[in-house]
Amino acid sequence: MSYNIALVKGDGIGPEIVDSAVEVLCEIGKKYNREFSFTPYAAGGNAIDKYGIPLPKETVDGCKASDSVLLGAVGGPKWDTLSGDKRPEKALLGLRSELGLFTNLRPAKIFSSLKDACTLRPDIIEKGFDLVIVRELTGGIYFGERGRRTGKYGEEAFDTEAYSKFEIERIARVAFETAQKRRKKLTSIDKANVLETSRLWRETVHEIAKEYPDVEVSDMLVDNAAMQLVRDPSQFDVVVTSNMFGDILSDEASQITGSIGMLASASLGSTKCGLYEPIHGSAPDIAGKNIANPIATILSASMMLRYSLDLQEEADTIDKAVEKTLNDGLRTADIAKGKEYLSTDEITKEIIKRL
Ligand code: NAD
């Protein structure tokens, strides 16, 4: 069986970390007799330099025609002064929307060998945590009507949040199904004490809950959730929330794991073709130095095998090789705590040795 994977390496450390993940995939291909073919496409700052726009049509078409998309990260200081539609991040929003990717899955778990990198108190870390944030990705305030106008106090700006029942139903189903495959506990996060969209969110999640009686569901206000995540993250299994709340909470969840260089994400829609990327950005401060941590991207490739290509055993093998590498004490600079560390290339080779 062969699989056609679109590679959007992006900017900054993007090319280095995607190359590491490709090396791992090629090795997995040899081990399990799978054929992966890779086609690179431009997006973000490099596409602006080459084509004058962050997301060329060729990239959209190529990604749509692929079995799945592996992305590094986009953006950097070179393009920071560009306005609105010209910004590199537009490539991400555009790709998600063109591929109809309405769900973002972000696992956040503590690796036992990296407990000392976690920023929480030892008694909290001791309990461990392993949660998944299911974030709605194509609706809400990031896609609502916006603009500038003259208001009561002169110039003002506005952004609007709108959610249809349909959008809430489909993300709720993904969240319940994710919970069914895990510890069967779902926390729905909203701001229903203030926002009308949150009240529809809450009502709809409870309607959908009737289809999943085996999943225990509860609601939590977003301000409380932000607090609970650092107070006792072990209470969460699957969390479902809107686009903006998910954006903020998933960064908080990643921070408490110790390093953003370790966390993967998957964006999924109604077809098998998903977009897989590390949660961190293009890290321009360390680009080109061969010191970036490639693990988030390697684990993103593993999620791609699991969710888009149905290659569970291959995905398990990658996850175990990463865990073993860490358990053997091998580290990149971001997680070495000032001790000896390996380069991007070296840690990639160590992971490959353990596949
Ligand atoms: P960042 O995630 O790129 O970097 C934050 C810090 O974490 C930096 O010190 C960086 O060196 C470090 N870091 C990140 N990934 C790492 C890795 N794999 N290994 C080791 N260290 C790592 O966030 P930022 O600095 O706020 O943003 C830099 C650029 O990335 C900006 O242009 C931003 O717009 C863009 N960005 C892109 C995405 C994306 O493509 N999905 C996401 C966030 C930010």
C-alpha cells in the first residue's frame, strides 16, 4: 500500500523538523513494508517570498489531492510587518478552511522521564496527566464579522463570535467519540454565564450527549478551566471547546507538560485527509542551528499514521521509540536543563535506532 503525503515545511525550524519526521516515516516504511511518497509545497513566509501570497493555489490543490498533510510551522520576523491577508498565518487558516478541517486534536501528557521539566509543583505532577483538547477550528470569533468603525468614544474595532448548532453538533460528536476511545470522560468548556454562543454550545453538547450514554459529560466555565488546568490537570480526559478558548487553553496545557517542542496536533475534517503539525511556531531564534526538538513533529507524523492512514501498529512503534529515547536520558537543548544535549539530527537518529 502506498501513501501520498503533502509536506508543508514552512519557515524557521519548519524544514529541519519536518525532515526529521520524514526520516522516521521512511524507516517505518521499510520496517512495515509501506511506501510513503512525499511532495513538498510552499506556504507561509517562503510562499510570500516566492509567489507574493502565503497560500498558493498549487499548495491547496496538492494538499487536497494527498492522503494527508504534514506541516512544520510558518511565520517569522521577516514577515511580521505585513498586514492582514498577506501574513504567513493566513496560510494556516486558509489550509484548514480549504480542507474543511473543523477539529483540532491536541494531546497534552506528561512523559514520566520529563517530569522535572514540568512547571507544576511535584505533588501535582506526581498524579500525572494525559488529556486531549478537542478544539473547534473553523468557526467562532476567528472567522466572524470584524471591522473598524466610529463608536461612542471615537475609533473602535469589533470582532464577532457566531456558532451554528450544526458546527457545535459535529465537534461535540468528535469529542464524544474521542472520549469513548479513552477514559470516557468529557469536559465541555464555555462561558455560558455571559455569552449567548456558549449557551447554545452547552445546550447542544447535552443534546448530543444522549447519543453517547457511556461518556460522562460535565461543563466548566473557561475561567475556571484555566485555573483547574494548573491546579489539577489529572481531572481531565477529553476537553471540548470553541476555537478561541481552545487556542488559549491548549497553549496552557502544553506549557504544563514542560516543553512545547514535545507536543503534536491533528486537524481533522469529514474526510480521512488531515493536517498534522507540532503545536509550536517556527522558532526563528533557533532556526538553522540544528538544535530544534523534532519530537513534536515526529509525534505529529505518528498521529497522521493513526488517524488518517489507519496504521496503528506503526504509530505505536514511533510513540514507543520516542518514549524509549527519552527514558534512555537523551535530550535536545530545550529539555536538557543545561545538561548535555543532542542535535536535531542526532536525536532523530537515536529515535530511528529504537523503532
Ligand atoms: P515559537 O513556538 O516559535 O517559539 C517559542 C519559544 O519556544 C522559542 O524560544 C523557541 O525557540 C522555542 N521552541 C519552539 N519550538 C521549539 C522546538 N521544536 N524545539 C526547541 N525549542 C522550540 O513561538 P513564537 O516565538 O511566539 O513565534 C515565532 C513565529 O512562529 C511567529 O512568526 C509566529 O507567528 C509563528 N507561529 C507559527 C505557528 C504555526 O505555524 N502553527 C504557531 C505559533 C507561532
